[in-house]
Amino acid sequence: MKKASLAGAFFVSAIWLSGAQAFCPAPSGLTSVSVQRVVDGDTLRLSDGRSVRMIGLNTPELGKQGRSDEPFAVAARKRLQALVDDSGGRVGLLPGKQAKDHYGRTLAHVYSAQGANLEAQMLADGLGFQVAVAPNVDLVACQQTAERSARQAGLGLWRRSPVLKAQQIQRSGFAVVGGRVSKVQRNRGGIWIEMHDALVLRVAPNLVGQFNNARLQALEGKQIEARGWVVDRSRRGGLQTGQPRWLLPLTDSAMLQVLR
């Protein structure tokens, strides 16, 4: 498919950037692609058949298999649709260092024709959570700033705190969890950070080098906030007596914040 360079269209003076547009300015040399439809708040279907999962953004899930829509899921899809429409149905892609996810979707940062990073805009609107999955972490800092602005203003998902206590987790899926660390240990399976008896965070062996190990070891007794995709260990048949039922794999150091 013929692709036209949007280098000129994506060059936007800082004078014209406002709000979320200033969080993650567009690089030069982006390529224009046509959007066939907006699947949900963080996924696009392109006219060339590709599905694009937006890097750094996780929006609430639309209802599937009898489940109801999560709060703000429909609002997130509508907002992303409006942003795509305002961009004339075409967006610019900045592919991630990891090009595809395990579903075969293209992983990319998405920009409007006016130079706005659409992940940052959605985060600034409070319609999604900032996530970091190595190695696609180049825009973590500006995306965190965008989310922080929505959190401080109490917008969207942050109107009421979505942060759960470890004991409140009831199902698998994405969650933001806060609480005190009861124990930290390291073994062949990586680094394990326990929060009460309900949840354990895990840094896999292949990711240990991306974390400050001394900082992790010093977490015991501290109040933290972590985010990621919670797994029910009891469904895997590997839950042993005394082990927390819920496991949250940490995909990058940005997914863990020390509060005090």
C-alpha cells in the first residue's frame, strides 16, 4: 500500500501544542495510515488489515462473553473515535522496539495529524491507565505525566480512586493495587514481593536486570502502588499451601511506585 510521509504534517510548533499534546511531542518522519475502525479505547483496525495496540495505554475492557462493559470502556472507545475523526481518519505510527504482541497485533505509538500523541491524550482525559511493558518503554515519562494530570484533576477513572487493596482483588485482569510490603525474597524464579497474604508481585529472572535490586530488597514494610495484569494462581494448579492466590508480574520498573 502506498504510504505518504507525514513529516510536514506532523511538524507542529510548540506554540500550538496545548494540554496533552505537549506531553509526548511527535517525532519527524511518521507515516500516515488509514484507520478502518476503532476497536476499543486502545486498539485500532487499519484499512490495510493490521490491528494496532497502542503502546503505554490500557483502557477499560468492553463486555465480552456475557460480561458487562467495565466503567468508562464505552467512553474510552468514543473518545478515541473522536480523536481519529478529528485527524481525518488517518494517524501516524511510531512502531515499538517489540513490533508485535502475542496476539499478533502491531505495537505502536499513535499520533494525530496535528501532532498529538493519542495515548497521552487518552491518559490526560482519565480514560485509561499508563502501562509499561519492556522493551517498549521510551515514552513512559511523558505518559506518566499525562496520567498524573488526570489523576490530580479527578478526571474519568480517577473521579473515584480505582486503586484496590490486595485483599479486594476478586478476579484476574488489569489492576492498580496499593498496600504495604510484608516480605521480599529472591530465588531462581526471580524476585517476589508479597503484599499481605493475598498478593505477590513478581519480577521474572529475565527482567531482574532492569530493576534496581537494592531498592526492591529495601521495600519490606513500605507502602507501594503497583499495576499490571493479575493472574489467579489457583487456576494453574500450582498454588501451594500458604502462598498468595493472586500474582501480579511486573513488566517494568515504572509499574511499581514507592509511596512511603
